[in-house]
Amino acid sequence: MKSLYIASSFHSVVDQPVLPVVAATAQSLPEQTNALSRARAFAEPLLASEALDTGENILAHADAVAEILRGIGGSEAMQAASYLVYACDHLNKPQEVIAKAFGDNFAALAIETTKLVRVQRQARLARPNTSANSPATQQAVAVQTENVRKMLLAFSRDLRVVMLRLASRLQTLRFFAASRLPVPEGLASEALHVFAPLANRLGIWELKWEMEDLAFRILEPDTYKQVALLLDEKRVEREVYVERMRAELECELNANGMQAKVSGRPKHIYSIVKKMRGKSLAFDKVYDVRALRIVVANVPECYGVLSWVHNHFHAIPEEFDDYIAKPKVNGYQSLHTVVRDAAGQPTEVQIRTQAMHDHAENGVAAHWAYKEAGAKGYAGVSATGAYDAKISVLRQLLAWERDLSDGHTQNLLEDRIYVLTPDASIVELPQGATAIDFAYSVHTDLGHRCRGARVDGAMVPLNTPLKNGQTVEVNAAKEGGPSRDWLNAELGYLVSHRAKTKVRAWFNALALSETIAKGREAVEKLLQREGKTAIKLDDLAMQLGFDNANALFEEVGKDTFSLRQVELLLRPNDAPQFDADAPLLRKARSGDNPTKGGLLVVGVDSLLTQMAKCCKPAPPDAIVGFVTRGKGVSVHRKDCPNLAEMVAKNGERLIEVEWGLGQAASSSVYPVDVTITAQDRQGLLRDISEVFTKEKMNVTGVQTQSIKGIAWMTFTVEVTDSGRLHKVLALVLELPGVRSARRK
């Protein structure tokens, strides 16, 4: 069992973990006298008889985590923190107690790490059953894994949290490998797809390799055993072989005047399987099961060493690559060759300068970048110049963050938080989001019915900002809708765009429903009064030019469609008939003069005329005159509902009129009203006014009213030709939120 996770002792200097850089870039823990022994003594009474949910004794687990941290170069203070993390669950007020005994820095680290442990445990328990192979299940697993990655980043702004979690997960895998107990669902997969890649990016190679092999053995035991048998030697035996070959090669090169540092890189089982699957290779074609790396002073010595190696071993020509003469797209440089020894055993040999090696291990073309990015390169970065070989680990962590953000350079995770549902599903929300935002993210109907919330078991006001890792439970009414207060930005109930959109949509639908109900009531009362209740409402609407009954009810409810027109449809004999041969109307005579407004009154010269305010006609509308008492002729559109009522009472006062054709007529302007219905928003009035301005239509009056998020607006504009209104109103309809635009 030990051979499964024993760390190789044959790495070169730059193969060692990059933890010194971590220590330099992360916030340091305060060094205290005997911090490690004090922390263990503090935690021992709390942990000695307790077990994790995995079954492992907590104190033994903390001991192992501290040892792993020590092995990769972690400070004594970092090792001490491993005990304090697990003590948190067994203290009533962990933040206060740990801060008093060890300081605020230790307390903050312990609390943050403990919170992440709990969240990940809950998320793992909620993970879908991976034994099901349906596409939906596999997609759910992939989404959950991606969310765990994002959540880990959200918690790990402090790199010390990352170190503690990596060491803890490795120890958990070691425990299951040694005990052979059943492994909790999702634990190994999370280690393989989340923790190992993170260790890889941070350059902690030993943790990465061991974690991959242990997780892979748990996930695919049969494949693991098959490859292990194909290796025809155990891990320790392979490492002994590599070490012997390394020592002989280094001795021979130095004896021949070539100062070279040679290190061994034994291949791990998971790495072998990845290569076999990725390149569709049989096992006997995986030549780099054993690998050596040779570092020399300069480029000429690289080719000198290559010549010596090829002269003393049997080279495989098709496996030679010169990445010095032709670097990879990300700037990686090295000579790669595969040779066989006297026994026919293949070994991969990499030859490079120290500068190339530093660049490959720590720069843009680091091992994790070119291995995992593939032929496309990493995040679109092409390393063509000289890069600082001492690139910080923080940059590598942020590079992983860019992976999660599809390569965008903007830090998208700074303004995100991750919380849990009661069944431990992860929900991603914007920074400052509330329980109402959470409810709408889970389901629109749950958001509408949200009336209260519990966060980590405690009731909180609905406008309380949520924090990473909290569990949120929504108290919902059986029915009902949102409150208008939720849209008040000053009250802080909503942050997410999705939630705000859903609330506005609910109130818009409510306003429309009320408008339709009002219109339906008016139409149905009219039908009852006329004794036409048997008529189909949709048929009635279509005869009036509407698509359906609700469209008719909406316009009637907004008072933009007169019920008189419904009456005229129901009683066609009552409609006024404008017969040109009627005796009261006389034909135009040649020589009749246009009035000041360009209007010609047939048969009555110089008669006072005025445009009716109820329908505001304009050329080329069909018009008719009505002789008033003392105010001359009032000119109406022939379809004016008010005219129809006047004709029914005083039909003898009709007089025929028509538009004049002279220059005065073409230069005259006429006021017309248009009604616009739109979803109310900031800038709506400005946008509509700009359309009229661009079309050179003067706006002389505006009336607006907003009810429940819906704006009803009436514009009075001056036109020379009402036909142009169709074009202008079509442009208005294209504006965001505008639902209707028509002439009144």
C-alpha cells in the first residue's frame, strides 16, 4: 500500500514545491514561540476521541496534515493552524477563543478554512449519483464540480486556506487507501478534478501526483490494477531504476567534461493512463514511463549532451523533438528524445539550459500550462519574449481563475458569492445578494412567494446581504406575489438583475391583467345592454381589427378604443351614411376659395371653420363638416366616434368639406394626437421625443401617466401630412419597452 503514495526522492531542485514563493506572496502567520506544540496541546483534549465523517480520528488527521505541510516546506505556524481548524467545530465561540489564545490571524484562518470544509462537505453529499450514466446526470455532476472549483476560489483569497485544504484532502485519500473503507460519493472525483489541478498550478508536484494516483485508484480500481500490472515492476523498483540510471548518466557526462545536473522523473499511473487515452496509445508505446531531465549551462552543451546520449544508447528517431530550434507556441524550449538501454527499456530524456528550465517550471510556459492547455496554448497567451522566472504563485492562482471565466482577464469572481440550498446545492449570486435574490435564482415562483428566510438556521430580514458558504432556507406563502418595496433600491431587497427583472415582469403582468379585466367588463356590459351576449368575443374582436378578445379588452381598458365603435358594429343601421348625392351636401364649385388653413368648404364661401379637438384631422384624412351653433363649421374625421353621436341627433347639419390643394394648404401644419403604451423605464420620454425630433415633427404637448410599471403617454405633434405618422410610429415601436404606438 505504501508504494501507492510514497513521494519520489529523485526530483531536481526545481522539481521541489514552490512553497517558498507561497510564503512570500500569501499573508504570513505570526510566528509564535512553540506555536506547533501549543496548538496541538490546545486541540488534543477536543479532538483525541472524535472522528471525522470519513471515520478517521480527527487528531490523527490533524497530525498527518501538519506532517504533509512540513514535508512541502510549510512553516511551523502553518502546521499549527491545521490543529486549530479542526478544533473550531468543538468550541462554542471559536473565533473568540482562538483569537485570545493565538491571535486574530490564526482565528481568521481557522474560521475561514472550517467554513469551506463544511460547505464542500455539504456540496459533496448533494452530488448526483455518478453511477447513473444518463446525460442529464453527467451534466449535473459536471456543473457541481465546476461550482466547487469556483467556490474554492471564492474562499481562497488567502492562499493559506488552499494549502490546508490540499494537505487535508491528500490525507483523506491516504486514509481510505490504507483502511479500504467505502469512499464517500464524490470525494475522489473532487480530488481528481478540483484539488489535484490546483496543486498542479501551484507547482506542488508531489501533492498533485500522489493525489491523482490515489483518486484514480478509487474511481477506476480495475484500470489502475491493469496498468500497474503492465508496468511489470512496482513504483519503488521503477524509482530505483531511474535513480541508478540518473547517477550513471550524470557521472559519465561530468567525466567527459560536460557539467550537467540530472534528475529523475518517474511516471505515475494516472499520468500514464491520461497519455494512453489522450493519444490512443497502447501501453508499449508509452515511452516516457521512465524519464530523466538533464540541465546544462548553455545551448551548445544541450546539443553536445544529446549527441553523447545518442551515441551511448539506442535512440528512437520518431520520438525526437527539438523544441529549442522550434519552441512551442507558449515559449517552451527543450530537447526531447527517447532511448533504450541494453535491456531494451525505454527512457525519455529532456535536455535544456537552466534558463529554459526555470521558464518551463515557473513562467508562462510552466508545466501546468503547456500540459493542460494543449495545442491551443494557455488562455491565448503566446510567450515570445523574456519572462520573469520568479512569477508569483498568486499569478498562477489567478490564471486558474481565468480558466473558470473562459479566458476573460476580468476578475469575475471578486463580485460573486456561493451559498447553499437546504439540500446542499450550490447557488452562485452577485456580491451583496439577499435571500430574495437567492429565492428567484432557485425558482421564479419561489421568489414571488418568498416571505421570510433562515440563514444558517437563524431568521434574518429579507434585505440581509448573504455571505459565502451560508445555507439559505426560504419561507414561502402558498400563493401571492412580490412587494413593490422590493424594487426600491434604497431598501436593498434585490441585487441580482434576474430577480429585478422577474419582479418587474410580475407587476407588468398584473397591470395588464387588471387592464384587460376592466376592458372585458365594459365590453360585456355593452353586449348585455344590446342583447348580444351570444356573440363570440374573439369573433367580435377580429371584426374590429384585433387579433383576439384580450387585445380588444386591453385597448378598451386603457380608453384608447371607443365602445361606440363596438355599438356601430352591433347596430350597423345606426351608423351615419355620408352619401355624396344627399341633398344637404353640395358639390364643390369651381372658383371656391380655400380658407386660411387650406380647407375648402363646399358651397359656403369664407365660412368660419375649425379643426375638431376630439379627433384632430389632418390631410389626407377623410373628413366631413358639422355646422355648429355660433362657431362655424367643425371639421371631423369621418370615423370620429363623437361625430357619429352628433349625426344621430342632428344629421341635417352635415356639410361636405375637402382639403385644399394650394401652396397654403401644403405648408399648413395640423396638430394630431398619438397614444403610446410602454414599460416604464428611465429615459423613455427622452427616447420617444428624440424620434419625433429626428423626423422633424414638432411636439406641442405631452401627457404621461404611469400605473404599476406601465406608462400611458399622449403626444400632440404637428404634421403637414398624417400619412407620415405611420413611419414615425413604426420607429417608436422599435424602442425598448414600447408595446403600442398609434394615432388617437
